[in-house]
Amino acid sequence: HIHCPSQFIANQLRQNGYTAKLHVISNGVDPDFVYRKQAKTPDLEGKFVILMIGRLSNEKRQDVLIEAVARSRYSGKIQLILAGQGPKYRACMRRGRRLANRPRIQFFTHKELLNILAMSDLYVHAADAEIEAIACIEAFSSGLVPVIANSPKSATPQFALDERSLFEAGNPKDLADKIDYWIEHEQERREMEKTYSEHGKKYSLDSCVCQMEAMFEEAIRDDRGHID
């Protein structure tokens, strides 16, 4: 019995010859991440806030998101927030200088992140490689529509409910088009926020713990049967 945090990982194991029973169970998200909206702070008021959460590193592809914002027809009203820290911090800051609104790049505490999620308008996950991407689940559980890189080396595309939430990995123009779509279709975005938040409940920590318990019980039964 092998626990896999995503179907992507399960598929990888099968392709590499694993024959054990695979259990696809998310690592789960904290119950604090639920649908919630709050008024924007003065520095964000009147802006379309795009959030991405993750380590500032090559494979997360914050560079693609920054370039996409620069190409957007609405770049002048977009405020980009990159929540995280890592070796690409200076590179992201340099790239961000070309944007009409300098990106906000910093690490947030748990409480601060919850507030940022509640004030954001769209979530982007541009990473080329992910095992599960809990940050993305936390974001759409909190009521943000995600736009996800459709990378063959990432588990995250499985969370997209339709093509409007996917873009070609590494393609800033395609990402810019998806960003513009969601800016221009506000009513659709509001409706999908609630749909995604409901979708996120299947990844709740409580639900995932129950699934893990069932996996352990099955493994114990199999082991006892083998001994008998």
C-alpha cells in the first residue's frame, strides 16, 4: 500500500513499474482556508489583485507570471503579489520593475496570508513541476479562481474544473489571455469562486485524515490475512 498525494504521482509510480496498491489521498488543507472576502486595504483598493504562492525558484516560474502581467491589456490596474521567499527573489524584483505597479514580493504569516487571499481577485499557479501544490488548493478553497500551468510534470492541472483555468506552461501570452478573460468576465469569476471553494472541501484535512485511516485499516487487514 502506497500513499500518493496526487494522481500525477500515482501515474508516475505505475509508469516506473510499481505494482503495489496506490492510494491517491491529498495531504489536506487547514480548515482556515474557506471562502472569505474582505475589503481591500488602501494600497490595493481599485486594483485587480493577482496572487501566486510558492517558493521563489526556477521551477515555480514566477517569471512567466510577471511577463504575462506586463502583456495584459489591463496591466495598469493589476497588482501582483508573490507570496514566498527563495533564491529568485532579486530576479523577480528586477523583472517586476517593468510593471506599472511594482509587484509585492514577501513571505506572509499564516494570518497575513488568509487576509491576502480574502482581498485577491485571481490566483495563478505557473509552476512547471509540482507533486501536489497544496498552496493552489488553499487558494481555491478560499474562493479564488485558479489559472494553472498545464505542465506534464505537474500535478496541479488536475484541479482545473475547465479550460478557462488552464494555460500553456511557459507561455506568458497564453497566460495573459486567460488573465484578461477573467478580468473581463467578472460575473463568471464570481460564480466560479464559489464553485471552486466547494470543490476545495474534498481536500479538507478532516476528509483526508479519514481516507488515510481507511488506507491504514486496509493495510492492517491485508497483513493479518497474509499472516493467517
